[in-house]
Amino acid sequence: MSVKVENTENKNEVKLSFTIEAEKFEEAMKKVYAKTAKYFTIPGFRKGKAPMQIVEKHYGSEIFYEDTFNELVPDIYDAAIKENNIEAVSRPNIDITQMEKGKDLIFTAIVQIKPEVKLGKYKGIELKKIEYTVSDKEVEHELGHMAERNARLVTIEDRPVEKGDIAVIDFEGSIDGVPFEGGKAEKHELEIGSNTFIPGFEDQVIGMKLEEEKDIKVNFPEDYFAKDLAGKPAVFKVKLHEIKKKELPKMDDEFAKDVSEFDTLADLKNSIKEKLQKENEEKAKYETEEAAIQAVCDDVELDIPSGMIETEIDNMVKDVEQRLQYQGLTLEQYYTLSGKSESKMREEMKEQAEKSVKSRLVLEAIIKAEDIKPEEKEVEEKLKEMAKNYGKTEEEILKNEYLKDYITNNMKVEKAIAFIVDNSKMKK
């Protein structure tokens, strides 16, 4: 077997030319036959019992070629990539020159490779100092959320519905007198002003009295996700059963005792302020690091292969799919509900994918240039922390080489970002 590696006319791309001996190809064909014989039915033979020569005579030798290629080539290709120290970043584009029984298998594989990063200035860059302070208004806002979460619902009987009330209603919607799917519910609790219903619906519930029935007329938005309803006028028959209102607790020391471990409202406010300040510090740290990475990336010469962008987009799509699964949705349902196609979503992700890949490549180059790596003890401490958090034994975690490499690489990136920030010039 022989492998020839050469650059193509395109940057960040190499071509591997393979020649595999006829004997190896035929040996692989026999393996494929052994795996697939049970699927062939030949007159005069029990199913799966016809000899290979008979199957070839009946169907032609070509019947085995594709499976033989897939049986033989992946391991050979992977070995060639490794032996020639090629950092492939895309799937290979295969072109078969010769594939025939009794002859050598000849084919080429063109693959994109990791690009060279020409670093610009990454030490001594100028960064704006980012600081956030916590205002009394923010503390009160957080207290308001706590009050909302601890509000009690009281029943209102002496007045009609007002904005902010929770109306308990029955409703049934129809278009041209014909009810539509999903347009009916009983004893539904609707918060007036939440804008969770079709525009105009909640406004018309305002003023209704207990046990009142009313026809509410609305138009479905033109961009409504259900295409058969989009833009159409509808009538909802509505009956009001109950009116409820949130009653917020009084802001005093008793409230603090009820919702926290503190005895006074002042102590609770101080705790909220400390928590918000910590969040602000994390936010400032993140934004500073993002600005540092961006500044370094802006001063870099780099041609990113399209395969790296596509792989990054693939990963982003998988992340979306995973998040949707937690909500009980599939990607196909998301495309329907959002009115987007897969190609449209991928196009929208392209800019972020390019940014992510560029950042990663630049940080890898800085790690290499500065020989950045964590101490063995630091990695061990991180692994022990993971063992504690995930209920695993330290021994079990420490001998996991894949996890150790993963943590080590993450720590390298963290240290590279810290290196850029620590060596920057901060200005107010």
C-alpha cells in the first residue's frame, strides 16, 4: 500500500493519494460477503448459502464494491492522517479512480487542515476597565420579585376584571362558526396584562363581571405559527367564573424572616446587595475577557477553512436540539413553530460559529507560543472537586484519562484568557 500527500492549490487543504493492493481489496470483499450473504436469494440455493462466486455471477462483482470500500478505507485513512501528522478539520472529499476486482484500489482524499495562525499583538493590549455598581433601585427590584413569588391570591367578588387580575374563564374559539383545534379550555387562569393570548383578547376581558358571558372578537396575527389560522378573524365565546388578585406581602422584618434566613429587612437587603455585586463582578469579568479575546482576534491573520465553520454550526444545532428536548419539542416542530427552515437557522448561526472558531484557534496559538499549561496538582484538585459534585470516587475520576485531558485543555484556555487580561493595559 502507498500513500502520497501533497498540497492542493487551495490554502489549508491537502490531497492524499492511496493505492491499496488488489489482494487486500479482495480480502475485504470476502469479509463483506460473509457479513451480507444472508441477504442474497439465488435460485437453487437456500437463502444465504450461495457461494460468493455465484452471487457475483448473478449480481455482478460491483454488488460488493461500496461496502468493501467502507469496510477497508476508514482505518487506512485514519492511519495515514495520524502517520503524516495531518490535523484534519473536515470530512474527506473522496474521489475513486479505480475500484475493480483483481486490480489495485486507487482513490484520492482531499481534506481541509487546521490553518496557521499569525498572531498579532496579544500582550499589552488596551482594555477599558468595566465596573458595575448596585443601586438601591436594583435591590428594591429584587425584593419585588421575592414579594411576587410569595404573594397570595385573594378572590375578588365586588368588582369587574381589572388589569393585573387573574381571570378564571371558559373559552371556545371559532372561525366562521367552525371551532378550531386548540381553541377551547375550561377554568383557564389568565393573567390580564401578561400578553399571553392573541393581541386584543385580554383587553376585552377587562370589565367583565362574575358569571358574565361575552363574545370576544380578535384577529390572529399574520405571522401566527399555525398557518391555517394566521391573519384570520376569530370569535371566542368566553364565560368568567372567578376573579383573583395577587396580594403582595408587607415589606417588613416579618417578611424577611418568612422568605430568608435573616431576622431584619435591612439584613435581607444587604444580602441582596452582596449577591448582586457578586453577579456584577462576574459580569464585568466575563465582558472584560470577551473584549480581550476580541481585541486579539482583530489583530490576527487567519483563513478559517469552511469545514471548521460547518462543524461548529453542526454542534450549535445539536445544542439547540438538546435544549428543545427538555421542552418536549423536536427540531422539526421548532422549525414549524418558528417559521424557520434548517438552512435559515444555519445561516443565522454562521457569524457566531466563525467567531467561536477564530477565538479557539487564536487561544490555541497563544497557549503554544507561551507554553501555557496547568500544574498537575491544579488538574487533580479540579478532578477531585468534580468527583465530589457528581458523587464519584476520587480514584474513579483521577484514572479517567479522557476526562483529565478535557479538564487540562479547558484550564489551558482559562489560563490563556487570564494571560491576555493580566498583560493588558487597563484604562478607565
